[in-house]
Amino acid sequence: MYIRVLKNRNVRYYMIGASFSNLGNVIAGFAFLFLASDSTESNVHTTGMVISQVFPYLLFGLIGGVIGDWVNKKKLMIMMDLLRGLTIISLVFLYHFDQISYWYLIVVSFLIHIKVSRTDYAHYLHTIRNGITDHEWCKIVYGAGLVETKDSKFVIGNMARHTAHPNRLQCVGGGLDQKDRRGPYFDIKESVLRELHEELKIGRQYIAHCAPVFLMKSRTYDDVVILYHIVLNIGAKELSNIYQSFTYQLKTLFVNSI
């Protein structure tokens, strides 16, 4: 599976670009420490440089996701990369003319460690599959729906092998999507109903009741789950017929696409 992914040119470009970017960040981090130590010869000032590199993550890590939902992420990332590039160029000129100061190093170090990036599914899947629970984990908020038929039968699905949790029994649901945004907020209920339609082909005409009943925080990955109770106006047999017809359509589309 990994070999097939690496054959994709865009994936290779992304991995190469990310590798060089991360390597540059590491080298820049060491360079700032050496510059601070060389120019001040003070352990206290060198420690201050370390703090200036860590502080942006502590400060903006709490509000970065909220800000990212309000603005155009692509434009914000381009703007931040341009800002980081200009500050590095200014640092090179000041160093060349021996005009660099410790406090300017602090400011530049702070600015270049502010970056905006979107969490993608590959990151989430990597943290789950490898049991990563440290600072690199991917914290998510998602909605789930406990579906109950008219004749009091509950619907539980078995997750496929290519998902984050293969063969796990789980309610209908999934992560938030851009389609669920309502201005600066996310509509969790709409997210759950969208997943219900995507997974079971159950439209709104079959829903008699839908309301949040439970809020849970995952103990292992610190995820937040909002559980909805969805009552259908059809019985288990009719639901099964709808689902069987839906899966048949998917298989037909797959065969025709080969």
C-alpha cells in the first residue's frame, strides 16, 4: 500500500517539500541558539532564545485552530511563509553588516516559529495506527449518531480495513468537514446527518428525531465526541433494504469504473 502511495507524484513532492522545510526549521533553531550564545556569552540569554522558540507553540496552539476557521487558510499560510522569509533575509543582512542585536534575534526567532498548517487525514491516521499520544498527536472533534429504528433496533457498523480503526464496531459518524461550517462555527448535528446519509443512504425524510445526548472525551487520544440519538420512522427491515440497495449501487459503480 505504501509503495502505491509513493508512486503518486504529488505525494512525493509533498514529502520532499515537507522534509526540506522541517530540516530548515531544525537548522534555523540551532543557528539562533549559536548566534545568541556567541553574541552574548550568557547562559540566561541562550535560555531566553530557547523560550522564544517554544512560546509560539504554547501561545498560538490554543487559539490557532479557531483563527484558522475564521480566515482563508491558504492565504494565511502564504502570508506567514512570506513573513518568515522576509525576517530571515533581514537577519542575514544585519549579520553581514554586524548590526544584529540579541533582542532582534528574539523577535525573529518568535516570528519564524509561528506557522499555520491544516491537519490532514494522513496525519490523523498515522497517529492512530502508531499509537502516538505525545505532542504530535492529532486531536479531533467529531459527531456520532446512535441510530434507532422504529421497531427499537440499534444500528452499529463494522469499520472497514482501510479506516483508522479496522473492524471496530462503531456508531455512524465522522470528523468535521468544511461543509459543516456555519460562519465561524461548526454544526455538529448537520455533520452527523451528513455522515448518516453517506454511510447508510438515510435521508431526512426517514428521521423522526435527532438530538444530542452525550459528550465524551477520549481517554487515550484526548478527542471530543458528541453523541446524537437518531430515531428513524422506518423499521429495521426497511432500513436493511435501503442499505442493500445502496451497497449494490456502490459495487456497480466500482465495477463500471474499472
